[in-house]
Amino acid sequence: MSAPHGNAAGPFRQPRAVWAVAFACVISFMGIGLVDPILPALAKNLHATPSQVSLLFSSYLIVTAVAMLFVGWFSSRFGAKRTLVIGLAVIVVFAALAGTSGSINGIVGFRAGWGLGNALFIATSLAVIVASASGGFGGAIILYETALGLGIAVGPLLGGELGGISWRGPFFGVAVLMAIALVATAVFVPDLPKPKHVTSPLAPLKALRHRGLLTMGIMALLYNWGFFTMLGYAPYPMELDAHQLGLVFTGWGLLVAAFSVFFAPRLQARYGTAPVLYVNLAGLSVVMAVIAAGVATPTVVIVAVIVSGAFIGINNTLTTQAVMLVSPVERPVASSAYGFLRFIGGGLAPYAAGKLADATDLSVPFYLGAATFLLAIPVLASGHGLLREAEQHTDEGESVAPTLTPVGKPASGSTPRIIVAVSAHAEAPAIVDAAARLARDTHSPLEVVHVQLTAVVEELAADTETPEKARAAVTAHLDRLAEQGVPATGQILTTVGDHSAAGRVLAQHAADTGARAIAVGRSPHGPLTQFAEGSFTTALTHAATCTVVLVAPDNAPRQLTSATLPALRDGAA
């Protein structure tokens, strides 16, 4: 298959609507680290204590958490575009008001309003990008992930540069950039159809009755407690100016982005979700303890904070994957429930850290953060069985591992079949036709497997293709093959974010049905992506007991083996 990310035109050739929302995503994600470089300056200029300044995080995140419970209802009632526009408008207004404020209490209040706008925006942005993408969803997802990483990395740098001029600079900067994004979204994003049913505002809270979702949510709460303790209090012992703090947190953000997008999926594919999270949480606990022990030495704190970015990037990605795997409810509802617990932990932590620092000394909040990272391990372990079962089988009646759904007439006869795996992109018909020629040459029936992926990015999950569209795509392939006289059947392979798991499931299906061979096409994202460790094609090739071939319209099939994959990958590099 040409990878579940599919767009023949390339990941960055998208409609203006996708670019408009992606730009807004960059600015929104900047807000995570934007204020870090100006925290000491705010405390000095507004005559506030660090604990008072920490409320900038608390008000923002707590309001975001509570709003996450209702944004699904709001979006389903008023539409995704209107929700996006309202969220962006709220951010513009409250960011500008924060810049005009003359007191710390005023900024804290305006940051709360900012959090409301942020919840409305982030809960719908991924779904809008997926719905607006042309030629398939893959390029849009890559663009979203790129926007996330860029925002996390650039936010502190912009905050440091503008904060070097005035502590008001970052607030006004966000207001101006978000205003541009607001206009672009209003102009370029089309009106999108509303869901068939309105989501209940109580659905996320009801979803937390499920043990797996609640367990992963509590683990995320504990993780975010430690994370935002570091984010909210680490700038003070560094003893740097706004510009220098911006550079430090930019280094941290680059590691977050890189390890989230590139390293986390590979570690997950090789070791499994839970084992990686155990080691990662233990590593974060050690890093936080180092910050606590070396709080009087700025260099120790600076290095430890930058290094923590690698662990945080891995944890952000895999925690969300774990939530989506064990959740027995609709994924947008699971995202809202998880986001509620996650942001509550992040919001309460800076406030508690401030009180502890005022009552004791600055090391105590960091030691508490180390303890919460450590406590998250047994909480995760209590749900280990659910997570392992979800990765391999199913949970509580709803399929959460990759599953196959037949389309059309079932296969007849005992002749070994050729299986071709494709996804929703422009080259899929050509790949299926190339596999059909192979089937004719070997006098074999053909089975078309259409891969339907749920994209998972941070706390968000979006179905990249409706079941109806996936079924229609398979039916179109089968109709075309019938006109060519090729006997064919169809399947839809549904998977949540994990390409390698989908590859292993398809390999097992081929073994169970006695398939002659499995055909995949070239990925529009190139061989580096297609043949990387943890990719669909690599996992399929390693797990398959039958022949796996790479097919193309104008070339002879090329056999893929564990020995040839590195050569294909390294040759592209």
C-alpha cells in the first residue's frame, strides 16, 4: 500500500483552507510556551510573586479543561467552521486584552478567556483539516503534525524576542497573528456539514465510567502535573533574560516535536505502548529530580529542561495512542474526556507549585513533580492488561485493534488469492489495476483491502474517512475490476493511528486465508517514509508468511523482504 497517509500531490500541496487552519494551529500551539520567557519579567514589572504569575497557566488550562467537555456539543450543534471562527475570535480578543492589562490579576483573567477560545479551536482544528484536505488525508495530517511541532518550538523563541522588547509583546503578537488566521479561516474554509446527531455535553463525563479511559486519563493527569510544574517554574532558577529563556525553551520544543513525530512511533512499534511509557515516565521522574536537586545551579536546570523535551515528545504521542486504543466510546468523545483530565492536571500543578514554593523552597515543587511522574507508572500498570488486549484484540465489545470488514460478495473457491492494500489517495486505482495484472498472470482472484485510518495527534483524534466513503472506495474498485473480468472481493481495514499494527493484522489475514501474495504500491511520501521502521510496509513485510511485492503501473513487481527494505530506505537517503 502507499502508506495510510496518502496524497499523490504531496503532503504540502493542499487547498488554502488547510493552510489557513494549519497556520492558526502554529499560532495556537505557540501559546504553550509563549509566556515562559516572560514569567520572570512579569513578576518583576507587575510586582508579583512566582506563585501569582503561575496562575497564567492555571487559569488558561483549567478553563480549557472544563470547556473540552462542551466543545463537542457546541461543534455538533453549530458546525465546525463556526466553532473555529468563534474560538479564534475569542483568542484574539483576550490575547489583546492581556497585553493591555496593568495587573497580574487582569492577565490571569484574560488568560482564562484565552483558554476558552483555545478549547474551541483545538477541538475542531484537526477534524477541519482532515475534512478540507484534497486527494486524501495523509498530507493534511503531516501538515498538522508539522504545525504542532513548529508551534511548540517557535513559541518560546517568539516569546523571548518580543518579551525582550516588552512583556506585553508576546500577547499583542499572538493577537495580531491570530487575527490574520481568523480572516484566512473565515475566507478560505468552506462550510462543513454538521454531524448527523448532536453530541451530548455530558458524553465525555459519562465516558469516564469506562475503566480503561479513566485509568489512562488519571495517568495523563499525573503526567501533566509534572510537565506543567516544570514549564511554569523552571524559568526562575535559570536566572536568564527573556531572550535567553526563549532560546532554552526553543531547544526544548525542538526535541518535543522531533521525538513526538519521528521517534515515538518507532519505539512503540518495536517495544509496545506500555513498556515505552513505563521507561519514559521513569526517565521524566529522574530528570525532574535532577532539576530539584540542582535548583541552585542554573546550568543543571537549563540542561535538564532541554533534555526533558525528548521524554515529553514521546509521552505526548503514546499517551494519546493509549487512550484511543482502550476507549470504547466515539473517539471525539474520548478526546474530550481525556483532554479534560489532562488539562486539569496541567492547570492545578502551577498553582500548587506556587503555594509549595512560597511555604518551603523552590526545590519542593520539582520533587513533587518527580513523584507524580513516578506515581503515573503504577496507575498505567493497573490498566496494562486492558492496553495489551486492546493492542492485540478487542475491548468491551468495540474493536480498537485494527479490524477487517468485508465488502461485497465473499470469496468463493479455494484458489490462493492476491491481496492488494491501498488507501484513500489519487493513485489507488492504478495500484489496484497493477495488482489485477499480477492476479491475471497467476490465475488468482484479487482481494482489495482499503485501509481506513483514524488520525491521532496530541489529545485529538479524527476519523480521516467516514465508513461510507471507505465502502464507496472499495465498491468503485470492485466495479472497475468486474468490468475488466477480474474476480475480486473487498475488505476495509480500520486502524487507530498505528500503521505497524495494521501491517501485522493484514499479514495475519493473508496467512489465515492462504494468500499467494500481498501487493503494495509506492508511497507518495517517498521511500524514506514507506520503508522506515514502524511503517505499514515494513511491519507487513516482517510479519508476512507469503510473498510481499511492490507494484507500479509501468514496472514489474518487486519482491520486498527484510533484507531488501534497508537497501530501499538507505538508497533513498
